[in-house]
Amino acid sequence: MAGYGGYLKKHTEALVKDIGIEAACELTGKSKATLGRYYSDSSEHADRFMPVDAVAALEAAASYPHVTSALADLKGVTLSYDTERANSTGGINTDVIKLSQRFAMLMAEYNQSIVDGVITINEAKRMLGETTALQQVLLDIKLHLDGTV
């Protein structure tokens, strides 16, 4: 797990903050201090990670499966998380148009972010959001081509 710890801790923190620390404590039965240790980057907590049952409980209440997504990223797996299939109607032509639009939006974000030569955390988050949206459109295209949708 060496090298992945910081990445997992960052996503564990995002999961807890997505729900809120108080709600996370209630859902997991863990204290604020214990939850904090799970995402602390302090060397004394480097080997402490949130148990999988706690992750499952929090992700059920969260707006996004942060830790599951991080684990998938580390394994090179692509997940699809979508509560609304907005792109499921309109067919392949609509999907191709949406793909072009999303790619243009990603490039616009990149262009705006790189102007000063440094991509900040917020800029990277915006580009990540566009990348995820682009990925969703590609999945919709795949589903249309497979005849699933």
C-alpha cells in the first residue's frame, strides 16, 4: 500500500467532509478523533485507514463514492456513477455532439488553468469534473453502440 496511502487518505477526508463530521460519527459509531486519524497525513497515523464497513456506510449517505472511486483509480478501473441518465435519450448523434461540447469545455478549463503556468488545486478539481463528465458521455456512447440504451 506504500505510495497509495496519501491518495486514499485524501479521498477518505473528502468522504467524511461530504457528509459532515457529526453525521459521519453517527453513521460509523466512531469519534471525531478516530475519523480524523483515518485521513490524517501525520506520520503517526500513516498506517491507519477507515474500515471497509465504515466506508460503505458513509458512501451510502454521501453524494459520491469517494473512496470506492479512489480504489478504482488505483487499480486502473473506470467506474460509472450516475443517478440521472440525462444522456440516455437522443441516440448516438446527440452523444457525439455532447462529447464534442464536453471536450471543448475541458480544453477551455485547461487553457484557463495553464495561463499562469501553474494549475492550482481548484483548477485541477474543475478539470477533473469536466474529465468525469466527458467520461460519462463516452460511457453513454458505448451503451448506445452496444444497444443497451
